[in-house]
Amino acid sequence: MQDPTLSKPANLTWKGPTIVEIAAESGVGTATVDRVVNNRGNVRAVTRQKVMGAIERLGKSTAQTAAPKPRIIRFFCDSGVSFSRSLQAAVDDYCNTRSDVQCPFHTVPTSKVDTIKFAQLIEQSAENSDGMVIVSRENLTVNRVLRTLAARKIPLVCITTDLPNSGRTAYVGNDQVSAGAAAAYLMGQAAGDKVGNILMVYSAPYRGQEERELGFRRVLRAEFPHLDIDDRVNSADESDNSYRHVMRHIEEHGPPIGIYNVAAGNIGIGRALSESGLAGKVIFIGHELNSNSRQLLESGVMNFVIGHDVDREVAQSIEYILAILDKRPPPPLSPTKIRIITKFNCL
């Protein structure tokens, strides 16, 4: 009958040290170690104790050098569905290349956001977050919550649209005033000597959209005074809304020379232009390259898309937060480049 002192402890797991390492640590041969770990007989109690002692020491050493727990950097996105989808794809692609960071993604469509609940979600998630990346409209409650978290030294990065009154740690994105200015210049060049009105489409009070409008109006007034912004319609970042409002505007006021969309909902505007027989006749400029805007560019319904490098911005946001957590100097930030996209370079 086997000596009961040779029984393998129920809670012993054989992870980390190899038989060779155990043999070297205990001063016995590998065959003896093999007999002990596989609970075979013919091993003296004193030898077994040497082996088990070596395993315990090596196990502690392995535990001390184990990979650190991944950092949790949460993304909170209040935006249109198409942008949320693009942003989440960029986050997933980045996290798939690293094992030291996890990025849970929380998103609410623009038209369905309850700003109080959105702010509460951010606040409640802080306990299980090492850092946060935020896309949000300007809102007092959201700003208040972010200031509270900033006071607790939680790194906060705003991406694409800024919240400078929130106490956030950094903003990552392009210069939205310049993006709007570029859109105005393209509109004026495409319109040439035509005199008429421009229809502007917007959604919620995102600072990024307000800055785009500011840049657009400034350049239009300075460089192309024969073009006026005739009206503004609210799409709530939904294609059905943008379709309905643009169709009504065309029916009531006639076709504009151009449409500038600072928000989401490009596909609805394109549908309204196509159904009105105005596709390719009304200059159509918007933001964010995605499957919808790419389709509109390729079909000739949309003239220009003002884009930016979402993948790079996601990487910059995460790496900035990681540097702060690791107490390293964070990488310098500057506005990401504005991209002018046509049907010839929309791949």
C-alpha cells in the first residue's frame, strides 16, 4: 500500500516551474522529481519534502513575476451610430494587438441619450476603470462628473470633440475649426461664380460640430460672400431625420447650391438628393469616411468628405493614458491631420 505521506496535495497545481528547474532547486534528479509530482512510490519522505519545498519556492517566484493585470480603459461614446461603429472598430483593432489593456466600449446613439444617465454611467464605471476616453456633447452634468473624476486623478481623454470645461486630461483629434474652414473652401471652389444659398445640417451641441460651423462660416464670409447659409436643419445624427428635413427644405425653398453636413446622417441626405433628381447637381460635403460616405462618394452623390485618422487617434488616446498610469512623460499631442477625401482616394 502506498505511503499516505506521498499523496499529492489537492490544491497543488503544476504551473510555472519545469521538472529541470525543480530538480536544480531541490538538488535531486529529474526522475525523482517526476515520481514526486506524479505521486509514484519509492521516494523517501525527506526527499519528497525537498522536492515539495522547491516547488513552493519556485511557485512563489513565478507568481511574483507573472504578467500584471491588464489596465481597463473605458470608452464612452455619445454620437451617431456610424461614427460609434467606426470608433469601436478602431478600438477593437488596437486592443487585439495588446494583452496589457482592455477597452470596454459603451455607446448611446445621439437621439437616445439621456445626459443624466450617461453621466451617471461614467461616474459609476470609475471604480473599475484605470482611465477613460470620452465622446460627448457639451453638457453641464457630464462636465461636472468629469471634473469630479479628474480630481480623483483618473486620466480622462476627449476624442474627436472636446470638453475643455470638464477638467479632462487631454484632447485627441483634429482642429475642427480648420476642418470646417476646409469644407467652406471646397464649397466655394466647387460653386464657382454661382450665387445662392447653402443648407447646413447639424445635430446636438457637440463642440466639434460647433467649431466646424464656425470655421465654415468664417471662410464663407471672407472668401465667398456670394454664398449664404440659408438655413440649418437638425438631423439628430439619424439618416431618416436628415432625409426628411432636407426633402422638406427642397420642397419649400427649392434646391440649394450646396449642403454642408457637420453631423452624421449623410446617407439620408444622399437619398433626398437622389429622389429629388439633384444628385451630382447640389454640392454635398460632409465629415467622417465610413461605408455610407464611401458609397455616396463613389456614386457621385457626395463631392467631398472631410476625414481624420480614427485609428491613430484611438492609439494616441490609449497610449497617453497608459503613460500617465506608468508615471512616464505622456507623448506630445498635436491636432491630427485633416484628410480631404474624394471618390478617387476613398479606399
